[in-house]
Amino acid sequence: MLSRIAHKHVSLDIRPEQYDVVYQYLFEAIAEELSEVITPEIVDAWTEVYWLMAHALIKLESGLYSAAASDHPLAPWVVVAKEAAGIDAVTFTLEPADDTPVTPSLPGQYVSVTVRMPDGIHQVRQYSRSASAGTDTRVFTTRLDADGEVSPALHRDVQIGDQLILSNPCGDITLSTGDSPLVLASAGIGCTPSASILRSLADQGSRREVLVLHAESTLERWALRDQMLEDVALLEAAELELWLEVPSDGDEAHDGFMSLANVAIPENASVYLCGPLPFMRSLRSQALESGVPAERIHYEVFGPDLWLAGS
Ligand SMILES: Cc1cc2nc3c(=O)[nH]c(=O)nc-3n(C[C@H](O)[C@H](O)[C@H](O)COP(=O)(O)OP(=O)(O)OC[C@H]3O[C@@H](n4cnc5c(N)ncnc54)[C@H](O)[C@@H]3O)c2cc1C
């Protein structure tokens, strides 16, 4: 969990001195909100826990910052392509807008994207790499959340030639080395990290056994359909199974939600999950029941990681 948080912090350029600020306001809030129950002993205990975590995170984050290609984790990038991906997603391709050294990204990683909103405020969101298009290029695919703030701005306002601030690539859910089999299970826009892993395997001409499982509402909504189908076809030992909530006549897909009931998980497979939390909870339980050990099940959460806190 700490590694996951450290990666997110680094993508936001969080620095050690900010832990003092968080401590101050968090503890002022605790003192105010819990004034009837809080005692000096409780404050001391929480202070100790806070700083234990903070120092562990500062150490992890310092390692991540120093492994990057430059001291500037955030840099301007210019949009060089903006293409529709399915019916409600857009793929952005960006190139460096200055000479900040570029930290290479690993398949499965994400960047933080800072967007200037119409009111002048800057908002930050994370987007997973969705393809590999050279070391000096970042590619991400964002699905429109019409009720959200940043994805509508990206879809509506950001055009070719515009600059966005991007972080160095972060995230510890990346393609494992070796030749053991892989299961890439995704739902909806959760296909982006799977697609980047798949593209990287195709680029390498990998012979690994890869089982791609994807769930979507309709075939047309599958954002990276062409890219993923192309890469599955290129790979020697890749197969794909699709689940559609609303299949049309002729779609080669299972009906409804994804289920592993009739799926043969390859021996020694590592399983990568990405999609809404209920999807990942269900798939994780099913993978465990199929005999996949917990340490070989990896997942990326497209939001605050409430899974660990709630499980
Ligand atoms: C590691 C990571 C990787 C990601 N990769 C991708 C990716 O590859 N592609 C992609 O499309 N997305 C990805 N995401 C998700 C992305 O970062 C954004 O969360 C997403 O684009 C929505 O952002 P938004 O600003 O449009 O919506 P937001 O403004 O963040 O709102 C999201 C939703 O919450 C609702 N909401 C907001 N405030 C409240 C409230 N107070 N109460 C109730 N509901 C509320 C909004 O109405 C909206 O429906 C990723 C996230 C993470 C953490």
C-alpha cells in the first residue's frame, strides 16, 4: 500500500516539507472534530503513526525521484495527436515541449496530467499509458465522464498544439519480466494499462502465453478495440475473450459480466486487473478460487484506493 501511495505522491511532486503541512492541518482537524474524545495519549499515538508512515513514504519517494532522468518530475508536453477511441474516449499523443530529460515509462504505468480549467484553476488527474509510441512520446486514453471536471475539458478544450503539464511515469503495476503466462483482465476504460502491456509484448515479439479478458457495455464503446485485437493477433500465444453487457447480433462475445467460471487460467499465471472496484473484487475472488495465489494478482485502481482500506 505504501508503494502505491509513494508512486501517486511522486506523480504529484509531493515533497518532504509538505508532510509538515498535512500533519498540522490533519491534527488541527482531529482536535476540532474529535474534541470530546481525544486525549493527549491518543494524539501522541496518532502522531507516532503519522510520522512512521511519513518517513517510510519520504524514503520511498526519494528513491523514486532520484531514479528519474531529471530533477523536474513535472514538465510541459505538447499534444501532437488527438484521436477518437471508441464512442466516448479520446487518445492523446504528446511530445516534450522543452528539453527536460525524459524518464522512460514502463507498460502499465501512468502519468499525472495537469489541465488548466476555464476558471484558471489547475486540476490534476492520472492517466495510464495506453500504447508505446517511442521513448519520447506519451500516449494516454481518457474516457469522457460527462459529470466530471477534467475529462470533459480534455475532450472539449485541449487541441493539437496545446501544452499540458505531465509528471514522470509512475505506478508499480507493471509488466513482470520473465516468460510466465499473463492474464490481463479489464473492464471499460480499465483496458488502458492492459493495452500498453499488450503493445509492449507485441513490440518485443514476445512468446509468452497471454490471456486477454475484457468486459464492456457494448462493442462500440471498447476504447482500444482495434489496437488490442491487432496486438493479440500479432502475438504468437495470445488469446482474447470478450464480455458485453449489450451484445449485438454477430458479436463474438459472452453475454453479461465477466466470469472466470469457464476460463482456463494458465498455470503460474500472473493476473493483472483494472476496472471498477466491484469488477476487480469479483475477479480477484474468482482468481483466488481458481488457485491463483494472492501475490500473483495485481490491480490498478482508477481513483482513490478505497479497496485496501475497506477490505
Ligand atoms: C492510476 C490511475 C490511472 C488512471 N487511468 C485512466 C485512464 O487511462 N483513462 C481514463 O479515462 N481514466 C483514468 N483514470 C481516472 C482519471 O484519473 C479520472 O479520475 C477520470 O478521467 C475522471 O476525472 P474527471 O475530472 O473527469 O472527473 P471528476 O471531476 O474527478 O469526477 C469523477 C466523478 O465523480 C463525481 N463526483 C465529483 N465530486 C463528487 C462528490 N462530491 N460526490 C459525488 N460524486 C462526485 C463526478 O460527478 C464524476 O462523475 C485513472 C486514475 C488513476 C488513479
